Amino acid sequence: MNDSGNNNGPSLWDKISQTGKTVYQKSARYARNSWQNFSEEIYPKVRSSIKSIYFSSKTGLKKGWASFKTFSLTLFGKIGVFFSSTKETLKNKWTAFKTRRKHKKEQTVKDSSSIVAEENAEAVAGSSENDEKSATFLGKAVFGFNVAYNVIRNLVIILSIILLVGGAFAGGAGMGLFASLVSGQEPPAYEEMQLAIGNVEQTSTMYYASGETISVFRSDLKRTNVPLSDISEHVVNGIIATEDEYFWEHPGVVPKAVLRALVQQLMGSSVSSGGSTLTQQLVKQQILSPEVTFERKVNEILIAFRVENYFSKEEILQAYLNISPFGRNSLGQNIAGVQEAATGIFGVDAKDLTLPQAAFIAGLPQNPITYSPYTNTGEVKEDQSSGFSRKNEVLFRMFREGYITEEEYSSAREYDLTQDFILRQDNEQETNSFAYDAVETEARTIVMEMLYTADGRTKEEIGADSDLYQQYYERADDDLRLNGYKVYSTIDKSIHDALEKVASEYGPSLGQTKQAPAVYDRETGSYIQPMEEDPETGESVPKMVDIQVGSSLVDNATGRIIAFVGGTNYMENMLNHGLYVERQPGSTIKPILVYAPALEKGLITPASMVSDSRLFVPNWSAAEGRYVGHEVTNVGNVYSGNNVSVRESLVNSMNIPTSRIYLKMLEDNSAPGDYLPLMGIGSDAIQPAEYQNAALALGGTGHTETNDEGVITNRTYGPTIVEMASAYTTLANNGSHVDPFLIERIENKNGEVIYQHESKATQVFTPETAYMTVDILRGVMENSTVSGTEDLLNFSADIAGKTGTTNDREDIWFIGMTPTVTLSTWMGYDVDNISIETENGIHPSKRNLNFWARLMNAVYENNSTLVGTDKTFVQPDGIVTDTVLAETGMKSGEITVPSGSVAAAQQSELQYAEFEERNSSTSNSSWLQDGTKVSISGQTKQEIFAKDKVPSATTYNFLIGGPSHIQNAFWKSKAGSGSQTPSNEDSDSDDSEEEEEEEEEASDSEETPADEENSEE
């Protein structure tokens, strides 16, 4: 059967291809000659003939119309005369009839005969006259018909000539196009087709960065091959009657079906009868790609002929029934092949299916997921109407083709098939690891994007339509598992395994197992304790929650995710905390949301001063439906009352100075929300409206939207652990951010790269801003809460980092970076409102820092060069070191109290007195008056600055976001003998002795913030 064995000449395929080319060339040449002959010879003659026929026909028609009018007038005139004579005749007859009745006795039979003879004679005479008139009418009608016939005949001849020429041209072009599409294509050999048709599964595989196999993709598509003899005849007949009624007769393709489908497609018909035979469907599924192109369709047709030539009808049918998809089974798994459909849906073998069962299965291949009786979890669908409608259609076609009787058709149609569906079963599918799940998830997302992009759709479109999303999700899932892909990840196997080992050994000791707190139930208005079943006793007991960890190691320059920690134990908790869990970031957000953007805008320098005095900010109250005053405090609910530098504020993670800087940015419209999205933290983590909330500066993320009924419609929690690590790489990478990625490339079964990751850098900050922020964060490693961490490391490196703790210690963070990599760690519980306590005298933040150090040691032990021990954060050329005053963060100089400063100080004093519930001091003598000049000098310090943002001489408003009364109080304390007061000082500034005494008494009764702090200590 294999024509490839002919070594003495070209193969059959080569002959077909060569013949096609020859036909194309001859057809094209004939078409050109025909067109030239038509335009030069035939067309002028045809045009002349048309004109001649037109004018002769026009003249003939005019004459015919005139004759017809004359004939009509004569005809209708005669008809009128006929009716008049008939009326008179009838009248005479009636009169004669009455006369005869009156004189009946007197009349003789002869008289009666005479009357009858007379009437007959009159009738004969009338008939002769009518015959003469009819002859005239028919003659004229024949003449008109001959004229019309000649005109129509000539027009048909002309149209036939045009169609003949055009058809020859179109046929030649079509054959030429067909030949060109298959030209150069290598037909598959018998062995290739046999292997492809018999290949029921093409396993995809995922790899580590170094090439080691992570795992083959576990496939929930189950297939079981069975011979055709083990398949119910009802299924075979149902498939043929529904999918390919001429299967046993055609040679692989039904031309009229292909043409019908093509016409329907071109006409935009909403109903398609389909054009593919079972052989073509088999070719499309197993040999060719599913893309919709004319070239693929032409190859499909030719290969279908080839398959029919090499394989018997029984072999083709058996292959089709074993590879075609049949929806889902009672485990929620995707299934293929009749045997899996029979056992997975009805619990019987394919050979034992009843007629209604067989008809239902035969209808599934057209739209397996829609017609399937099960959801992806194995639950029986509530609505089975589409599947049953398809089943009834199959039964009707089987009856129409004579496979079943009318009685069998009616009985199977009325049968209640729902009673045959087997119930949901537990899926004992093999589990893998955090690495497997992550690679599978990321690869599926990539394939989804490739699919919907090829269809001209956007990410926003897919995200807004859940049905559309599910459609592309399932397509991508099938492609990924069954198309023999090779997915190469960025994960370093040795490092990843080492990090997981640390997490499994040390992670559980980071916190105690705790009872889940009661959850508020909206319906009952009460709190309900979550319960679970005790695995030993089977009793219902309060649910217990274990501590969890998450970590991500990201390459600063490329964004490559080198390794991660998903949790402490995959088998007990498969939630990947390192890559996908969203949490409040706490103080780790401060450098990237507040300090770096403020440095970039020139609002602050590392030496700038901020007031650490009591701060009340507006905060939205859902209970009151308005913004209310909320006090911001540092850790321990304290404030120093001093002015601190930006460097000191960030190193010590002070909340009050951080909030003042952030509020100043909002006041100046500095748009702090412009930066995080550029670092990969988008609206799915922090919504735009949240940037107006002062709590965001301290890591208070989270936003909930509800409808009018109070139902939650949208909710965000915060960034993921990997997103935070990636954002920090911006600082370590000279202000340039590269999105994190886990998939390097994807290859198809032929080794062709269908996806290659391309890193794209976004310049978020200047190198100067990034370096100043990193330099400040270096100091964090020497802070009291972090100090000692570097002592736990088995290496020495240039490290900068930041801790973070959310309210009630629900989230504990540390993000540390070297010049080459950034490692983030998080610990917490998967249930809200569980605090992490100090255990064995060790603060949870300290335990997390120890965890970070253990992970970094594991990285170093497996790749000593990766952590960059031989590198340092390089200072850009745009950074300079300069000297400034320690008190102001600016240079020495003279200031003049601006106009309106006293009024602003008085208003600020009143506001704070109200917040602090104390008496205010608003007399003019309490303030340094507008226009007063004060010189400032004193102790200095050295600091780094961006070359174009070196501080100038100290200004009056040197405090960043400082309250006006504190600003003025500072300068009043500096005003001495060297200060100059305005000569035109307002007399109102002289206070009476009584006012001074009252003010003195009031100040004596107040306790200063410093005293209050000391008393607390």
C-alpha cells in the first residue's frame, strides 16, 4: 500500500504536485488567452449583437404592443356584444317558454320541433362568429410570443458565453491556487501517519533552569484504547449518522460537503452543516495543527485522501473513537475515547452501552465540555438540556439513516437518562510540589495569552468575561498537557531544594499552632467558631491553624525568580505563599512608596528634618461614614517630640515622620501612586483610591467594595511576597525595574520555540535616588531590631534591607538585598486576626530575621557567587557628600519669619490642643513675629546628596510637613540677641502683665510631651 517503495520514478504525491503545477500554468495561460480573445474579438461582436437584438426586439415589441391593444379592444367589444345578444336571447326564450306553457294544449309536437330547430340554428350561427374571432386572437398571441422568445434566447446565449469564459478563468485560478498551497509540502510517510494516528497522548514536560526535569505534566485527560469490536454498534452508527453519513462510501473527503460548508462560511450563515469527514477530523487532531487557514485545510484534504489509501475504514473509525474528546467524567477529569466515556459517565464498558447511552456519547465530540453531564469538580450539572437535545438529534439521524426503527427511536428519546449518570467520585490524582504547581500555573497563563492574542482579544476583554476566560483557560490547559511541550523554568534546582528544606525544618518552629478565631456571620449577626473533624476521633472540634512562611529569591538585573518557598509542608497546605498569597506589607512599603518617591521629587534629602510630634490624620470610618481624626504613633504607641532626620526616620521605621512626608506629598500633588505600578505592584494589589489613605504609608493595604445590598463585589488585600521582592530589586538595580518571571521559554514537540521571555526594563527612579535609599537601608542592618542578623551569615556581603510588621503582628516581613539578588521572607497565618506572639523571649520579627539568614546561608552554600560577596552597591557619579547643619539638614544662614506665620502657628496650636484635649496658648507673645530675622549655625554633619539637589541655606519651613506651631517654636528658641525684630511691630504684640501671668500659669499646668514620655517610662 505504500507508494514510497517505488524507487524507479517519482512518487504518487510528486506526480500530483507536478500535475497541479502543470494545470496551474496551462490554466493561467488559457485564462490570459481567453481574456485577450474575449476583449478583442468576442466582446465587440457580442456588444453589436446585443444592440441589434435590443433594437429589433424593441421594434418588434412596439408592433406587438400595438397589435395587442387593437386586439384587446376588439376582443372586449365582441365580448360586450356577446353578452348583450345572450341577454336578449335568454329574454326571448323566457317569453317563448311562458307562451308555450299558456298554449300548451294548442301547440303540436311539430311546432315544438320548429322552435327547437330555430334555436339550434341561431346557436350555430353564433358559434361560427366566435370561432372567427378566436382565430384572430391566437394569431396575434403567437406573434407576441415569438418576439419575446427570440429576445430571451439571445440574452441566454450571451450570458452563457460570459459564464463559460469566467468559469474557465476561475477554475484555472482555483486549481493554480490549490497547486501553489501544496507545492513544496512534504507528504507524511506511512510510518509517520501510523505513529500519529496511534499517538493518543503527547506528554509535556517541565524543567529546571539547568535542564533537570521537574516533572511531566500530569494530565487529567484519560484515554483507554479498545478495539472496534469492543465498542457498541449503537455508538458506531450514531457517530457515522451524526458526524459523517457517507463514511463507508467516500474516499476521505465529500466534495459537496466541503463546498456547502465553504458557501455557508462565505455567506456568513449562522447554521453550519460542517464539511469535515471523520477521516479529516482524525487528520486535524493527530497530524495537523488546529489552526484555521486555507493552507491547512488543503493539506487536511490531501492527507485525508492519503490516510484512506493506506488505512482501512475500520482502522480509521477505531482510531477516531479512541482519540476524540468526550467531555468530563464523574471525577471532573477530561476524558477521550469511547471506553473512558462509557465507564466515566455510565459506569459500563463501551460494548455494553444501551441505545440512549450510546446516542448521548455519540453526540459529545461536537462540543464535549458543553454537552458533558459533569462540571470540572465531578458534580452532575443541574442543567442537562443541551446534552439531551444533542442526544435526541443523534437518535433522529440514526432513525433517518435506517440504523434504528421508529419504535426504538421513540423509546430511546423518552428514556430518562439522568438515572444512568454515576455520581461524583473522589479524585485520587497524584500530587507534586510547589515548583510543579507554580510552573504549571505560569505556563498556562502564557499559553492562554498566546491563544487569545492570536484571536485578536485583549487581557482586559478576557478578564471582564468569566465565560470567555474559562474557555481560553481550558484550551490552554489542554494544549499544555497534550501537545508535547517542553517548559523551561528559571528555578535553580539546588537552591530551591535547599530553601524548601530550611522551610520544612525550621518553619514550623516560627510560631505556635493556634485556634482559628470566630468569624462574623452577616445573616445571623453573630460570630461563629470555625470547626473541623478530628482525624482520630471523628468529633467536631475548633479549627486549628499552623504558622506559614513564604519567600522569593529574585535576580536584581533580570527579574528571574531563582527559587521560592511556598510554605512549610506542601502535603498539608498547598497554598503557595511565596508567589501568590496577598498580604499587607507593613513597613516594608515605606522605602518604595514614601522615601524613594520623595527623594526623586526633591521633596526630601537624607538629611531633611521631620517632626516626630503627635500626629492626627483623617481616616475613613465605615461606622460613621466620614473621615475622623486618627492618631498615628510609632511602635509602642509613643512619640519623641523631637525633630529627626529622614535617614534616622527610615532606619528606625518611625511611623509619624513617614506619615508626615507622605501627607506632604499628597498636599503637593506629588502623586506617590505613580511609582508602585512601575515596580509591578498594580491595581490588583493596591487600588488607586487607597493612595489617598494616610494608613497606606505604613503598609495598611486592603480595599473592599460592596453593592447596595451589602454584598462584596471586589476586594484587594495587598501585594504578594514576590511582588515586594521584585519592587526592592528596583533600588538595587540603579532605579530600573524588570518584571519577575518564572518561565524562560516554551518549545513545541518539534523543538521549535513558541515562547521566549523577553525582559523589559523600566526606569522608575534615577540611580541617585535608588542609591540614597539603599544607603539608608544599609543602616537598618545595624538597627537594634535587626542587628546580629549579619552575624548569623556564613559570608560577608553588602546588604541593605527593611523589616515590616502589620497591626497586631499578623504579618512579619523582612526584605534583604545584595548587589545581585533580593530575598523576601514572610511569616503569618492564613486566617485573619491571629497575632504572632513573642515565644521563648524571642520577638517574632527576630525569628523571621533568623529564618532569612538561614535561607541566605542555603543560597550561599549552593552558589557562592550568586549572592555577590565580591560586589558592593556602586555609588553613581551624580552623588556627592556635603556638610549641613545637624538641626535643619540644610546649610547655615539667616531666615526671615514669613508673613502669616504667627496666624498659621496659632491655628495649628488650636487644632492640636483640641486633639490633645489641653488648653491652647494663642497670645502673640508666644510666637516669633512675622518679619523677624534669625541667624542659624551650629553643629554640622556629613550626608550624601544628589548633585542637583544639594541643600541650600536653611529656610523657615525646613521641617517636612511640620506643624506650623512647632516650626515657629523652633525659631523662637533660636532667636537671641542676634535676632532682629520688625521696627513697625504691632502694638498688639505687647501683652499685659495679667496676660503673661495667666499664660505662665497655663504653661505650668501642662505636661510636655517629653515629660509625658518620661513618666510612662
